Amino acid sequence: MTLSGAPSSVDIGLYDLLGDYLVHGDLAPRPQLGLFPDDKPRMLAEGFEPVGEPAEFHMLEKDVSIRHRRGWFAATLKPFYHGDRYISTGLALPWRRLRLSALLRWLRTHHPARARLLFHLVDAEQGALLVGETTAFHFHRQGRRYYVTTIETGRAAGEKPQWQYSAADWVRRLMSEFGDVARMRALAEGDADVLAALAEIEPCFSGD
């Protein structure tokens, strides 16, 4: 999160932003967010703060308060760049705001596109839901539930042929693809909280 004080409230819902990722493959430019990815000077004037060296891989950040369910919370917009080339805009969410199970139900109801669940190879503490070929919803476990913490997307080549960024490829390199329910439960190694977190998302993949 940025440190520039209380974020401004924007009358836009979390699922509106998530819908952008699935329809457009990225967050769409939105004047109410001050999000104009191809115009960095304008975005800096709108309250975005630079992170990293401008000549290299870097990003801008801005906290905004958005609607979700019956309340509001602060999320962080993260437009990424390589030099002056725009890549994509990520979104960071605070802890315990979006359950992975709620996202899965929403996807199945409103965007029944093919989605693949991938878990970190080491344990069942974190992973990513890969939707299509571009968008990754990263999640972490807290207690007996998984929560979505960041969304990233993008497939863009830099000026140098050897440089390329792909959120989907990054996920595939670091995580193993979801298997059957028995494999999921084996990741828990008998931990009751992990088993409960897995049980909450199992119906979304079993077709129940």
C-alpha cells in the first residue's frame, strides 16, 4: 500500500474491476481511478507514486477505496512498465476481503471460462487461479480459508527480444497444476485448517 494518506473513495465495485480482467485481459482505463496507463505524467498528477527505476522494470502505485458487498476497502492499483512500455495493471487486495471460494463461485456464474487452479509446489499455503492465458489471481491461506491477495496479468514483449513478461508463464513455472481432490488433500499433510480451507473450494471443481 502507498503511504500518501487516506485513499480516495471511488464509486466502483470490486467485481467491476475483476470483470475488466476477464473481458479485456487488463484493467480498462478509468477516469474515476485516475488510471490512464499510456499517460504516466497524467497518472502521477492523479496521485500515483513511482516505484523502481524508470529506465527498467518498474511500476506506479495508488491506493483507492472501492465498494465490496456492503462496505468499502482500500485496494492498490499497480500499473507495470518496462521503460516507457506499458505492460499491464495489477491489483493488490487487503487480507480477508475476497475469499477464493467466493471468486470461484462468481467465475462459474458470470464468467464460465476455463480456469485452472494451481498450487505452490512446496505446500498448500499459497497458489494462483489462472484464468485464460493472461490473468492470475494469487491467493494465500489464513486460518481455515483461502483469500485472494493480488491479481496480475499481461503478456508483453519489451524492446529487447530476450525480455518478455507473462503472468501466466510465471505461474506455470513456479506452481504445479491442480490435480484431483485426493492430491489436494495430500498437500494438507493432516493439518485441520488446511483441510477445511480445501474443503471450501472443492465443490467448485467437483461440479457439485
